[in-house]
Amino acid sequence: MSKEMELVEKVDSEFRVRTYIGKTAKAVTGLAVLWSVFQIFAAGSGVFDAISLRAWHMMFLLVVTFLLYPATKKGKRELKFPSVFDIILILLSIASTGYLLASYKTIVLRGGFLLLPDYIFGAIGILMIFEAARRVVGNLAILALIFFLYNFFGPMVPGIFGHGGFSIKRIIDYLFYGSEGVFGIAIGVSATFVFLFILFGAFLSRSGFSQFINDFALTIAGRSPGGPAKVAVIASSLMGMINGSALANVATTGTLTIPLMKKNGYKARFAAAVEAVASTGGQFAPPIMGAAGFVMAEYLGVSYTVVMIAAIIPAFLYYLTLIMVVHFEAKRLGLKGLSKDNIPKAMDVLKKQGHLSLPLIVLMGMLFMGYTPLYAAVFSIVACVVASWLRKETRMGLKDIILALEEGAKGAVGVAVACAVIGVIIGTVSLTGLGLNFGYAVMNYTNDSLLIAGLLVMIMSIILGMGVPGVAAYVIVATVGAPVLINLGVSPLAAHMFVLIYACLSNITPPVALASYVAAGIAGTNQNQVSLTAVKLGLTGFILPFFFIFNPALLLGANPYSESIIPAITAIIGCISLAAGLQGWLLTKANVVQRVIFAAVGILMITPGSLTDYIGIGLLIIVIAWQWAAKRKVAQISQTIN
């Protein structure tokens, strides 16, 4: 096992999986491939109703989980056969989900009235989901258990958060057979968008797309000052957007980019932070947004293109700040780019590998033509295979296709299990009225202050997102946090984008900054220092959402497009200025006063509004003139000495 995967497994149980040998290994591979094929068929044919698709998805999920994930951290990692205990859990999982498939229509015809067998199989199903979550996403399982117990012990909770309590029958009915429980929207998005786009990412990876991205990024930014770090930002943003996991992205692209940045002259702490921040932003960067955008579209009841277009400016500003921070740090340290000999020619890269971008072109084209994301995803997966056949060097054979199907299914387990157990949280929030009570409490406590409410929702989004896959984290905070902002007058699109960004940023926020910790392990440096540096580099992501909940001009489509042009231009200037303040460099080294002014200009220019723009431009002109004079003076002194 590689050092990088050991680091990932240490911080996240989602990546601690078993391997089998002999015939069992082939059987597990066959099951994973079957699952992927089933999901493609279900999305392409549309023959399954919502409950049937979710039940089949849950059955595959639980079986694969109990096969792959050990019951304890010290459990054997290489086996010939699954344990007797795991076989029992697999049979119980098949029994509970199979019972739902067989009896759901009968229960509906009964008017929803449940009999004793319904309660028994429902209870078994909930227990299996909790056990799967304990193995895969331990912290989230604990959180879900707290919510589950709240159903029983609500009468003991004082104040507005207390409730009358519910019987075990009522809880099983609501959580297992209800539309807002474990078979609700969370597992629904897992069974559709999430699975297919993770599978799409697996096919892209097997086709050689990631290598194409790295090579093409080198041709764009490799020769500029600090080129390797800029390559890391570009490559990690694109791959993070596709795989939807900041942690997995750091573990894969980081093994190449972090050593390259260190070799170029960046400090280990800075190199690790750049990789962590770049990988994290991919989860809200269009066009794929790590599949979270598709979930948001479902919540909002709008086309995915609406969400994707709205995310363009926030994601661009986030990455622009990071690129400029990298650039100014390189100038401050006197770093150069890579030599011409180490950089491939752009035309050569496009000729040899450019065809691998065809699947993304197909995806984008179909989405803008109005096709559903599911339909577009299926065609894009097919396009991956077809595109790879256009050149002999990248051609995917049967073995590659099988491996992609297997990797896609296994890669979907972590998010899918999280979505399954999140159903318990969502069901509890709905059943007990917790969501309404929480919103009322926030508005009452903050006296209807949007700023204070935003701060509370931000903190809650970061906390609930810690250690949870991006899509799953968004589902949680969208259920609890977004309604609070909407009730205070924020547009639904802005409210959901707000909680999504903060849920994603939990990957770099102490104390549970998993992406930062893995990057620190690869770089061989202090974890806490990397995490704090990452927060600094990702500062735009932390402040930008507050501006668009007050004025959604920075969300394309929230207002007429013409109203977003000037705010976008001034925000670009603001981000560059903010980066200069963070790194202490624009034209030359900045002193403390200049850095403070640069930071202030950044905040003023990012804030939509004419007055703040005028003040910001005035201050920026002053500090640039100051820097220019200082640089000229240094040049004159240098000439005098020489």
C-alpha cells in the first residue's frame, strides 16, 4: 500500500477497504460491475420508479459495504472469504430491502397501514444502514444516532427544541417507509446523479484524462513564475470537480504536484496548502461541481444549467485568488518557472490527448441542449470509451472498461452510505419539527439580523460538513441551514450556494481539515500549519458567500446578466488585491501598511456597490503609486551601486 493511501485511510475510514484473493475477488469484482451496469441501465431506460430504484441501489450498497469494509479498524484486510458475521449482515440487508421491493405496493394499497412484518423488516433495514455507516463514515453515524435518539427523548429536551416523543412504530414507519426517511431525497440523489458522475470520473481516469489535464496545465502555466503550483491549481480544480472528493483528489494529484512545488522552491507547508485548497474548490466548480450541483438543482426545482451558471463567478474568484497568491509568492521568493525542455508543446498535447476532452464536451453540450443530467451522464460515459478508441495509445480495452465499472461502484460507496444514513437525520428533522424550531430560534436569537444568522449558519455548515463527503455534507446543511437564510429573505439559490461552499470548505478548516491533513502528510510537514495556511489561501471562499446573500449580483442568473458585469469586474480586481495583501507583494515587496490597504481594497471591491468600488479604486491607486515609487527607488539604488 502506498504512503499516500495509508495517510488517507488514517484520517478517513471511507478508504479503509478489504481486498479478496482467489475466486472471491472475482465475485466481488463481478458484483461491483453488475451494480454499475444496473445503474447505467436504470438511468438510460427509465423503467424503474423512484422507490424501486432506491431500494435496489440500497441493496447493492449494503452488500458491497459489508463485503469491502471491515467491522473494526484492526479487522483483517486481505481475505479469502467474508466472515460469517458479514454474511449474516448481507443476508439481512437483502431481506430488508427485498421485502420493501416486494411489499411496497401492497402497503400503499393498504393506505400506508403497517403490519408486524413491516415493522420487523423496517427495523432490520435501519439497523443495517447504521452498521454500514459505522464502518464507512463513523462520525456521521454518531451524528445520525444522536438525531435518531432525539425522536425518543425529545420530551426530556427543554425549551422549543423539545417535543412529545414518538413510538418505535411511528419512527420505523416514518424513517423506513416514509418519503423523507432513508429512502428519501438523499439516497435518491445517490442512486441517480452521484453514482453516475462518480462512475463518469472513473471512466475519465481510465481513459487517461487526468494525464491530459496535467500535461495541458503544464503548457498553460508551467513556464510562468511558480509554474508548478499553478499547474497544481489547474489540474486539482478540474479533477476535484469530477471526482467530488477533496480528500481523494489530494491523495492522487497531490503525489505529483506537492513534490514538484517543493522542488521548485515553495515551502512544504505552502505547497500542501495550495493542493488542499485547489482540491476543495473543485466541489463547487462548474461544470460538474462534484455532483453537488445536481442535488442543488433537485432541491431548488430548477434546471442544472441554472445552478452551474450561478456557480461560475464564485468558483472563478476562488481560483483566481489562489492563482494570484501562488504567483505573488513566487515573485516574493524569486522563483522561476520550469524550463522549456520540461514542458510539452501545447499542439503536441492537443494532438495526442485532446480527443480525451470529448466526454466533457458531450456532457456540456447535452446539458445546455436541455437533456437531463442522468441522460447526459450515460452518454458521456459512452463517449469516454469511444473517445479513447480514437488513438491507439489511449484505447480502452475490455479490461479497462471492467476496471472503470468496478472502481466507479467502489468509489460511490462512501458517498452513498453517507446519503443513506443522512436519511435518518432528514427524517428526524421533518418528523420532530426540528428544522422549523431551529429556524425560529436563530431568527429570534439574532433579532432577524441576516449577518448574525449567516455567521451561525456558516459555523453550522462547516461543523456538519467536517469529515463528510461533499455531496452528503451539502444535503445535511441544505436541510437545516438553507431554510433559515431563505426565511430571512435570501433568494433560495443564494442560500443553497452559501451552505454548499461552507460545507465544502470544512475540508480545510481546523480542527477536522482532512484535505489539509492528507496534503501535510504527503509534504512531510505539520498538519496544523498546513490547515491554517490553507484557510488563508482560501480566504475568498470564506468571505464571498456573505456578499452574495446580501446582493446576489455575483451569482449569474440570480439577477439580469447585465447587472453582474460590473460587480464581477470589480470583484476580480478585489481578489487580485486581496491576494497581494495576503502574500505581501504586487509590484514589489509590500510593507505592513500596504498589505492592510491591499486587504481592505479586496474586501471593498468584492462587495457589490458603487460607493465601496469608488473607495476601493481610490485606495488601490494610492497603494500602487506607492509601490511603483518604492520599486523605482530600489532600481535607482541598484543602478548607482552597479
